[in-house]
Amino acid sequence: MMNLKTVLRKELKSKPVDESKLGFGHVFTDHMLLIDYTEGIGWHDARIVPYGPISLDPACQVLHYGQEIFEGLKCYRRQDGGLNLFRPRANFERMARSAKRMGMAPLAVEDGLETLLALLKVEADWVPHQEGTSLYIRPTMIATDNHLGVSASSTYLYYVILSPSGAYYATGLAPVGIYVEDAYVRAVRGGVGEAKTGGNYAASILAGVNAKHSGYAQVLWLDGVEQRYIEEVGAMNMMFVYEDRRIVTPVLNGSILPGITRDSVLKLAAHMGYETQEARMDINAVIQDIQAGRITEAFGTGTAAVVSPVDHISFKGREIPIGKGGIGPITQKLYDTLTGIQYGRLEDPMDWIVRVN
């Protein structure tokens, strides 16, 4: 068990009154969690302190060489007022894998979970109450050695910040269009695409800007070698429904982030009686299957949206509608079931929920 010190803020912030205007990632709670790492000592000096700026030397390695990782998960308020976490161990397990890939010191999964629960108990009143809202949790680890040189740091800072977030779909599930990127690439097999590190997202920004200018909400990335095989969508994994019964997603190959919502959807769908498959998906074959009516629905999966329906894609100047338009019945059912488990409205047959209180 990690020794944890707590220093509480003397004057607490005013919490948002209108939770319908929370948005995402703009408001932060009163406190944050910090833990230091020193080579030869390990992780030490765990503390909950008032939220505020972090002081970094201009030569700090994270600023120059991008040695950093992060995670994203949510805390949900149940109807009885209690709080739920959804598969938090999976997040800390993935963070440990990301740390290993980035040459960083992993934080033990149980230490990550234990200190997060302590922080959430301090900040429990910040978890919003309105339907569809949640408290977004951002664990982060950065390299903090202060010298210029491409090497693994001998010191790290791990911290967790919390942000009350509004309902992603305030007026119901809204289908989006996605743009298939065939000029830029996000990641390649053997690179760091499977790690949750900022460089992957930095590589996607320009394509995202271009897609937005063209009227598309997200970018669908193809593989970095042949630019032929579907990988992921923006900050989500991608899934296709074949003939109203079979759910297919690109197989993990080292350049695709192994999403926890992705894994949850595959397991939940199988539990619900659907066929599931991970496969190498050629964009040209997928378009043929869409046009032939074999693909009846498509959706992205991720922490923020949970499930995001896709009703059309754009590829090489062609706009291809998917299914009958709107939200497909399987997409809707998966969304309703998964969110029902997260908020405690439905039974948790997979034993995924960890109660904060």
C-alpha cells in the first residue's frame, strides 16, 4: 500500500450550476494527485494537493522528446447517488504497457487504482448529477529529467486531474460522417501507435483540421505502409456491422490503440448473442460491402462517446452512405446496454464495475 499525504484546498471552487453547459475538458476540480519517481528509489511522495500549475525546467525532457503517456476513464454517478468506475484496472494495465513501450517506469496497477480511489473520495461532490454527465479522469506520466539528450529519463512525474464533463449526446445519439485519410499516416506497426502517448495524437491533428474544413467530424486512418487497411478513427476504434448480426473490427496489429471500450463492446456483443470478429479490413472491400448492403451499420468506440454511429464516409472524393441512415438498431442497443452498466441502471454481467462508494 502506497503512503499517501493529503493537503486540502482552503477555499473550494464554485461548482458549475448548469451541468448542461459543462462541455468537455474545460472545468477542473479542486485537487489533483501527484507521485514522483526516482531511479533507484521507485515511486514515492504520493500526495493529493490543490489543483494548480506544475513547474517544469525549460530543459525538461518531456518538452523536447515527448516521453509521456496518459489514460482516460470516467466516474459515473448512480441513481442512488453512489459512484461507479468502469474497468479501471484495464486502464492502469494499458498505462503500464504504454510506459514499457515508451521506456518509462510503470506504475503498479494496484497503486494506480488505490490512489485514484482516494482522490475520488476527496472530490466526490464534483461528479455531476445530470443524465449522461460524468467526471472525466486523466492520469498522466511525464519525463522530468532536465537535460538535452535523447534518452530515457531517470525521473518521472505521475499525476491525475479530474474534469466534470457534460453529456456527449445531449439530444440523443447523433450520426457523423468520417473522412478516409489517404495522404497522411498516423502510426506504423512497430512504432508507438499501440501506446497512449501524445505523439500519436499530434500526428493526427493536421488531417483532423482538413477533415473539419471539409465538413467531416472524424478521420478514418489507414495503415501506414500500404494505406489500404482500416485502422482507427480519430480517438476511437472502428466497427462495422454485417447483415445485422456480425460485428467486425480491425485486428490489433501494433499500430492500433487497444481501446478498452473496443474490448468491452466485443465482449458485451458476444454475450448478447452477436457474432464478433477481428480482421484485416481492406478499405476497398469495405466500400464494396457498404454499397452492396452487406454492411448495415458502422460506429466508433471510445471513452468519451462510448459508441458513435457513422452514417457515411468520404473516400477519394466519393461520399458513401452507410445503411439506412440514422442510428442502427445494434449500435443503439450496444450504447444503451453499455451506458446502462456504467451508470448502474442495468445488471453488470461481466463484473466490470468498481464502486467508489
